[in-house]
Amino acid sequence: MFSDRRLKYEREKPFKIECENEILRHRFDADFFVFNSIILEIKASSQFHPDNFNQTLNYLKASQVKPGILTNFGEARLNFKRVICTY
């Protein structure tokens, strides 16, 4: 998908979580990290759930990345939402 178009991306990109200047043992893996600046989360459910949005927003906060895209392939039509973290 991305490599066919020569887009720069990382799949299941691990991000460390820092809290009060300490790196926590827990980490999260973004589905895709595109252009070294956008987190792309992929879902396949009948509809978006609030937890999907909250998860994406938490990933953005933890990674200090501002833009994200939440995408759902499980609906009748492709559905996506832009998620912007303002910290």
C-alpha cells in the first residue's frame, strides 16, 4: 500500500511513554507512522467507538505527535477521522 507509492512509513512503530521525566516500562505500537509525523490507526469494526478515538489521542499525547488519522475499514464505506492533539 505505502511502499507501492514510495511513501515513507513504519509499521507497528513502538513509542516509549514518558511520565514526569521517567520512561515507563509500558509502550505502545502505532499501527503506522507515516512521513515521520502522522500516526495512522487502523480499525475494522462496524462503527467507531469512543475508545478508538481516546486510544488514538492517548498515542498522540504519549508520542508528542500532533496529527493522527483514525481509519475504519469495517463499515459499509471507508470512514476516517482526523485527530489533532493540542496537548
